[in-house]
Amino acid sequence: MTRICLTLTGALMAMRQSLRRCRKWISMVEVRADLAPDLGNEDWPGLLAELRREKLPVIWTVRWGAEGGAFQGSEEERRAWISKGESWGADYVDVEAASPVAGGYRPKRAGLVLSHHDFTGTPEHPEEIVARLETQNPHTVKVAFKAGATRDLRRVLGLYRRPATRPLVAIAMGEWGEASRLLPAASGLPWTYAMDPEAGPAAPGQFAARELSELYRIEKVSPRTRLFCVIGNPVAHSLSPLLHNRTYAELGLDALYARVRVDDFQEFLALADILGLQGASVTIPHKEAAAAFAAPDSWVRRAGAANTLARQSGGAWKIENTDVAAALVSLREALAVSSSPRVLVLGAGGVARSLVWGLIGAGYKVAVAGRTRERAAALARETGADLVEWKQRTSLGFDAVLNGTPVGMSPKVDETPLAFPTPCPRLVAFDTVYTPEETLFLKLARASGARTLSGRGMFWRQAALQHALWFGGNPPNALMQRLLAEAGAGEKAGK
């Protein structure tokens, strides 16, 4: 079982407040004594006694400055404070392998967490560092590297493929590596560090304790747990982990869904094999790269965009696109015109490509307008759609306008791919962007009298279809619609 380890920072009183706020979601604590401005406070033994009464194992950390710590004294003084933490009842002490303290200090009772931190990057061969730390016979090896690309995450998670001689906590720090704090729970990760949101993270990429417990259910993950993720660049805005993980919880499924920032699709495929991922949702900008792995005679390959990977027996991937079916249902419900509606699709990238193919296949009359004329013209030729010059794009003459670009997506919420200068009461404006739910594109369309469709409807429908591909059975439409609505209500209440 992977424990949720709350990192306590700040003054002694602040640590106690964080503990009270997060107690129900944690099963372990790290006391970052080096980050405490009142380290000389005589009540520190009282804090550790309180943690023992709570039956919370404690890691006592006095980090030195060379590896991101804030302790200001000498190494002799730091060693003394490390020893004090052990004497006060800490179950583990964290000591940096490269520090002078590590040369001669061995805890008498506590377990030694021998650590290595690099805030500048990830080495080519992190396994060499782990092997070197293992020779010093610690209780646990901990390594943390700054991740700046998918390959960094892949190398860090590859450490769990080594024969285990000691428990290992391997962290790729930052957004590129946040999955390293989740997915290795299925590979024997002894604990994952968590933060109190009101106190802030002690290291880049830490999750909130409540999120780890309630959304990711990290302490229930085992080698039997099925692993899934969403990939994109950027991907921090994605609501997919929230929707899928809550669905798993409601249905009682042993599964975990994470978020992985990916800059190289091939690197992701290697990472997926390391982790044994069973499926993935694919978003911008990897939809076209994913489609290249579809069967040569499939419509997904012709459309040139995919949003779903499903692992098949033997390890191969089944490549699908659930965006199109979801979009068609949403649009069909909104359109007043039933015979050959005319639709303008904005964009010529992965999302737009699949929509154009799907709309034409369903009998719609489609026109394409793209910011890159060459791509839009090629798409029009391939599909038989009409081409509209980007500078001449307008909603006039169309029954619906679909935004298939990322324009207006968080954080660039003040942008729109189209203005609506004239009244258009019979128009349907459909934005595939779903964060935020109310984009500027939709606000302008509504002001002109158009009927609007946010990307949320398409989002939960495509997610439900993905779920059916991964787990079998019918898409959990009603459940996912409700869960997304509840999430939206929570977002508004939090503003």
C-alpha cells in the first residue's frame, strides 16, 4: 500500500494547523524542520508525541541548502538536529547521500531514508544513482529530479523496473513529472508526498492530500489496479482525471487515471509500456500522431485524428476517436434543421479534421476555415468540404459553427476564433473547448442570439465512450453527465 505522507512546513503552530486540516486523508507525515522558522521552540518533542498518538509514522527532515533545504547552521549543527528528531520518536530520518552528515551518521532506531535531489534536471542514467545509494544499506532510497520533458518522466519511472533491493521513492518534480507521484503506486511506491493547499507545496508538483485520497484513492492502488491517463501538451487544464476517477469510484472499479504532459508521442508509448497502461485519452497536440497507429483501412487513419488508445491482448493498441460520435449527438440535438445542415468548422488540426470527416460522413454540408491555409485547403480536398479563407470566415449562411481550435482555452480565455457581429437567432455555435465552460466564443454567440453548445456535453459523451472501450458494457452517460455537472457546480461555488 502506498501511504499519503503529508509534508509539514512553516512554524510549529502552522504545522499543527495543517495536520488538523488534513488528518482524515493522510497516513504518514514528513516534518520539514529546516523550513520551520522556530526550530528552537521547546515544544517540538510535543509535536512528535502528538503524531505518535495519532499513529502516524514520521519522517524527520532537516534538508541542507545544496539540495533545496533551508537549514542555516553548520553540518555539525544539522546532524545534531537530525539526531534530536530521532530521539523524539521519528520513525525515519531523511539524510542526503551527498552531504557530509551521511558520511558518518547512522540512526540508532529510526529507518534511514537516503536521498538525492537535483533541481536542475534528470540525468541520463538515474539508475546509477539509485544503485550507489542502495550500497549504503538504507531503509529506503529516495531520489527526486527536475523533469523538463516526457523522457525525464520515462527515465524516472523506469527505475521501478529494476530488481528491488530497497523500497524506492522516485520523483520527477514539476508538471512534467506529476504522474511519478501517482502511477508507481501500482509498482510498490511506499509513500507519496502530499501538501496542505493552505500551506503550499514543499516541492514542485506535490498533490493536495485530499486529492490523493478522495480523487485518486492512492492508498487502494495495488499491482492489480488498471492504469489509464490523459496525454497532451498542455494538459494541466484537463478535467479527465476528475471525471474518470470519480466514475471508477462510483462503479467500484479498481482503476487509476492520471494526467501526463507529453511532448513526444513515441516517448509516451515507451512510458506506457513501462507502466503497463491499459488505455489513454489523447488531446492536443497528439491526436494526429495517435491516428498514425490506427489500422490502415480505418476511418480514424483517414481522418488523421484519434483521441483514444485501448490496450489489446498481446500488448498492441486499438486506436479510436470518440470525439466525433460525441460531437454529432450534441449537434443533432441542438439543430433545428434536419436536412443537410450547413456547418462551418474552424480549424484544420486534429480535432477539426476528425469533425469534418465525421460531419461529411453523416450527410452534413461542411466548410473549413483554418488559420494555416495550406492545412485547411488540404483537408477540404481530402474530404470534399468547401474552403473558406480565414480572413473571410463568417457565420452567415451556416446553420452551425464549430470551433475545432484551441483558441479560447484556459489560460488564454480572452481570445475567440470568430466574432458574431450580426443577429443570428437560428445559428448553433458549438465550442469543443471545455475549459472554461463559457468561452468568449460562446459569450459572443449568445449575445448575437445564437444557440450555444459548450464543449462539456461533447466532453462527457466522448469520455463515456472511452470508458466503454476500456471496460466493456454500455457508456455510463448519465453518470458522467451528473459527475461533470457536480464538478462544474463545485468550480462555481469555489470562485
